[in-house]
Amino acid sequence: MPADTPQAIRIRLPRLTLHGLLDLPAGSGGLVLFVHGSGSSRFSPRNRHVAAQLHDAGLGTLLFDLLAPQEALVDEQTRHYRFDIRLLADRVVQVLDWCATRHNLRELRAGLFGASTGAAAALVAAAERPLRVGAVVSRGGRPDLAGAALARVQAPTLLIVGGRDLEVLELNRDAAAQLRCEHRVDVIPGAGHLFEQAGTLEQVARRAASWFVEHLGGAPRPQG
């Protein structure tokens, strides 16, 4: 089967335009928006690896830049924007609202896949768009940075953490205690913060795909 070729798109928001990569397999059961973490972008190899697994599970994906190009340049030098959870969450909410205006996307229930600080932004956005967001998955995330929004999240939430990432694991367990929705903390044994150990990112992808299919819908692609 040929590799997926995502469509490069421009997401025109009220005050800026963001760039994204949309992949919508035929019969997609849901659309997963990737909310990347510190210093990353729509080209993140880890997120694209996970996205490929979601495509095989019958889900569409949208990888997009949270920051405009000039903001990204500033963030590379100052790291200012990557910890501005309110700004990042507002961008996610705006992209969710944008999807709701597109004829090919508006009927699809949305999921959010967040990493690092992007996980906090995803959870805040899920709390603010409960009718739109059907599931959240965090990979090595900082859900604790979502603060009081955690108690308002209604979407079933899966927090995936590496077994070697002890500090972040503790932060995830503390955040999970504040969630009132269906949730679970999954620990990948032997994995570090970036899941660079052999086979660990594949475990993240499989668990994320299973969670999204359960809560959004989807069906495996026929092989061959």
C-alpha cells in the first residue's frame, strides 16, 4: 500500500493563518488533531509516526503549527510561547471551530493528541469544547499545566508516560487525580520522555489508536 500523502492546508483564523497537514482516509471514523509540544511543528517525526498508525485504524489526522512563523522564530530564542498554555489552548479551540466550518470535517468527532506542553493546551481546549472533542491522548505530556480546567474535561482521557520519565509520571498521576472524566494512566516500561527506546513509540501509537477508535469510531484499513 502506498504511503499516505497528506494535504498541505492553510487554516485561516480571525487574526492569523496557521499551516497544517491533513490526511483524511476514505470512511474516516473521526479526526485527530495533533497538539505538538515544546519547539515542535507539524513535521514532528514522532507525531507523524503515530498519525500513520491512526490512518491504519480508520482515523483522519490534522497536524498543524500552533504558532505563526514569526512567533516560532521568537520561541526558538526565548521559549516564551511554548509555555503560554492559554494562548496555545486558544489556538486549538480556534482550529476546532475552523474544522466545524469545513464540509469534509464538520461531521467528524474530534480527538486531541497532545505532547509535552501541548497536552495541557489540548485538555484546556477539550474542557472548552466538550461537544466537539470526543477523546484526548497525552504522550509524555504536562497535563498538570492545564490547572483548574482538568476538573472540567469531559472527554475520555488517556495519559501515556514513559516508565523512566519519573518526574513527568508523578505529574501525570497528580493530574489524573483531578480529572472527573473517564481516564487512565498508561506507563510504557523502559521508555524515556521522548520514547526513543526501540519499540516504545510503536506502543504509544497502538494504545492511542485503540483509545481513539473506542471513543471516536474507526475501522482498520483493508490490507493489500
